[in-house]
Amino acid sequence: MIELEGVPELIDPVMVAAFEGWNDAGDAASTAVAHLDREWKGEVFAALDAEDYYDFQVNRPTVFLENGVRKITWPTTRLSVVRIGGEKPRDLVLVRGIEPSMRWRSFCNELLGFAHELGVEMVVILGALLGDTPHTRPVPVSGVTSDPDLARTMDLEETRYEGPTGIVGILQEACTHAGVPAVSLWAAVPHYVSQPPNPKATLALLNRLEDLIGLRIPLGELPEDARAWQLGVDQLAAEDSEVAEYVQTLEEARDTAELPEASGEAIAREFERYLRRRDPGAGPAGGPGVATESGDTSYLRDPGSGRARPPKPEPGPERPGAAGGPGPEGPGEPERSGEPERSSEPEAGDED
């Protein structure tokens, strides 16, 4: 039973979701939603029943002390609302949790029930995958959808992926069948530095989300964390000649592949983002200056202070030989955010 008492009527709400686990290399996606929740002071209004969806031997509950009293936190998925003012107010429904262990169809139906009751206009699901992408370049972020009309109007890739999928792919298809516009954004994390945090990938996802929904997102310390993260990885790579040589090979391949794209569209997007951040009336303040996707992240920081991630995968056809999990829901989903596994990146888009 879905009860939404106390939740105000929302303005043009968009649901933004991310799930820890297989679809979250380097914790880039879940950290992005946590950042939105923290910066906009989200208010939790619902939590799914952990008994229904989680295997506690896989995702174990944790015990903690509060004022001398022992308490238990159960793995679950929580929903919160953030209210965004400005000239063009728009509210967000944030969904953050762990990929469920069971009953995925019921899980998606329950989330869609909330979306329906709240009048959600679009669902955006964030994910991160491991890929053959150098940490020194901007993080590639793929935007994919199963809706041909949405792909055309929002300049997204229409997914052609076939293969194993995670909760990101299942939720996107559930939205499509329910008639709810849905988009998945995938950041590519270098497979050779896959451990969290990865502020650079988180920053790239937030920049892409900002472009997609037309909101100015406060970035806080993420740009600084991203720079610190990249400097740290640079230093580690410099200490190992084989790693340094491998990174150079990835850089050359990336630069060659992107040469024709160093024009129009990417430049226009960056200029629009610059204008949004420069215009105080463009939305919630996110701090002065222009934050670029190429910002580094500080993997040396405490995870709670803002995570950094490596470069994101470019939206587009699957790249053979790409390492790591689900591509933008494309061939080869994002590997678990643990061991990098070699697999090809998804076809122009996310999974089916």
C-alpha cells in the first residue's frame, strides 16, 4: 500500500534514481543522487520494505549505537523530495538504494506507483560502468532510452542492447511499458582505477543531468575533489611504467575516435552550462565558476565528503574490448564496482 500523506503537490517533478551494486562502478551514480539529496536538503517520505526485496545474507543489515542504544539499519531503497526554487521551479523525486536481490518486477511496480501518485513527468536513472577509458580525459556519459520519440527530441541514443541486465535496465523498460518517459545516463569509469570514490564520474553524471533537465545543480566541492582524484591517479600511474604506457595507449585511441566530435554539439552544451552557472537567476546557486566534466576527484578524501569518478563513456556504439559492466545499457552491462572485467561496451544506448 502506497501512502503519500504529507507530500506536497510537486511542480513538474522528475524522478532521479540510482542503485548501488552492479550498475554503479566506483559508486559514481549513487554518489550523484546522494549529492543532490544533500545539496538540496531532501526530505525522505518513503522507504520500501526491506523484507520484500533484499537477501540479508547478500546485503547485510548494520548495527550502530545511538545515545547508547543499539539500533539496526536495514538495506533498502528510500525516496525523498527536493523542492527547487528560482525563475523556473521544478521538483525532484530522488530514489536511492541498493539493487534488490529479488522480486524486481514488484520492486519496479512499487516505484512506478509512487511516480504515478506524485505526477512524475520523466524518470532519469543513473548508472556507471567500467570501460577502456583513460582517467586523463573527460568522462564519457551516454544518454539512452527505449523510446524512439524521446531519443529524437532529446538527442539521446535509442538502446539496441541485448544481454544480461541490472535493475537500471529493468526499471527503464518498466517505465517504457507503463508509458512513463525514461532515460538512463551512464558514466564510464576506467577499469584500472575502479575503486570508489570517483568524483570525476559523479561530476560528469551531474553535468549531463543538468543539461537534460535544464536545472542548475550546485556542485559544492565536487570539482575540487575531481581535480584531486585525477592528480592522485596521475601520480600512481607515473610510478608504474607499464600503467603509464597503457594510459597513453588509451589516450591516443580516445583522441583519435573523438577528433570529429571536437565541434558543434559538445561546445554548445558546455557554453549553455557556462551561461546557466553565470546567470544567478538560472536556478539554485551552485557556486561561481564553470565546472567541467574533466574536473578531477579526490579519491584520497573521505567518501562522505564527495566522491570522484573517472572519465565517462561516450554515448554511442559499443566499443569492442571495453572493460567493465553494462555499457549505456548496451552489450556488456557495468561490471560490479569491484573487479574490472573485460567486456564490450554497449551498443549505441543502454540495454534493452
